[in-house]
Amino acid sequence: MRTLGVLGGMSWESTVTYYRLLNEGVRDQLGGLHSAPLLLHSVDFAQIAAMQKSGDWQGAGEVLAQAAHGLQQAGATALLLATNTMHKVAPAIEAAVSIPLLHIGDAVGQALKTEGVNKAALLGTRFTMQEAFYRERLIAGYGIEVRVPPLDEQAEIDRIIFQQLCLGQFPEDSKRYYLDCLTRLKAQGAEAAILGCTEIGLLLEGCESPLPLLDSAHLHVQMGLEWLLRTSS
């Protein structure tokens, strides 16, 4: 198997999911005692979150680019950036390495096209919902029209992510709030919902949703597994 590098810690709550699912996927495919050959660089999320808040995307990109370079030097043959929002600095990471960055937007876009979805709701941090890097990749690469909640709802969705989900807290009232947002987005024509923050799947796991849910973390992991298990280079 190839070795996969994981840039994680943003937050570590969802990085745990990546680690578990990657190992479970290899075990299920190969059986026995097989597990995933992984290299993990887990950052201090407080530093990255402060850079996000201050708009220092260049600084955040430099931190992750350096970490990515280290993973390549250690033997990684491809990278997973285990977060949606920080794909905003994907170009900086890609410029620092000569191995592929398996982009979460492509994992989501491919799944939407396979399901025949043309209009998708997007829930995530306010950066993911408001800025162009995520929506433009889905539009340009896959022809997906993206619907997001109004700004006041975006603010509350973002607050829940940073003040609850990233701290391992998953209250019922927050789950209801997200589901109510999805109900309104369905009324606006959304055919499915992208869980565009890797922690949201932890909140909505097992719930009855008004829209089909595409968990970006799970789809991203599947992309990583395909790379790990591919026999040719």
C-alpha cells in the first residue's frame, strides 16, 4: 500500500473520525490485521483559528504548507487536509509539495454528480459558506449550484461549530437548528445537503434529515482509501 499523509487537528474531533474510517476501510478491504499506512501532522487549532479570525490566510497557508512538506519528506505519497475551511489555502499547500493534495471539494463534487444532484445546500463555517473557494470548485468542476443560509443563520451555524462541535459538544437544540436550516434550504430548491464542515457529521449522525446528507469527511476518507489501495502508481 501507499502511505497517506493527513494534515489534521482542525479540529482533532473530526481528525479522529478520519483516522478511524481510514483504518476501518483498509481492514474491510484487505481483512485480517491490515490497517492504513498513515503519517499524521496534527496542528494546534487555536493558532489556525486565530489566523482565520484575523484574516491571516497567508500565515495559515504557510503553517500548513510547512507541515505538508514535512509529511512528504517523511514518505507520504499523497495528502488529505482533514478540514473543509482550510482548503482555502490549498494552493499554498500544493505549491510546497510535489505529491497530490486530494481535494475535499472534488470528493464532494464527484458524489453529487453521481447522485444526479444539481442544486445543493451547503452548511459549514462562515468562511466556507461565504467565500468563493468551495462554491467555485463545485460550480466550475461539477456544475453544482450551491445554496447557503442567510447571513444571520450562517453566524449561528459558525458559532455552533467553534463553540460546541470543535469542543466535542453536540447539543440537541443545535441539531434542531441545523435541521431547520436544511428545511428552509430545501424549500429554496436544494436537492441534497453538503455537510461542509468535518464536525457537522458528528452532530447529525443518525438523524432524520429533510434532505439527503453528503458528509464531506466520509467522502474525503473514501477518496483517501482509493489512493491507498490503488495498486498502480
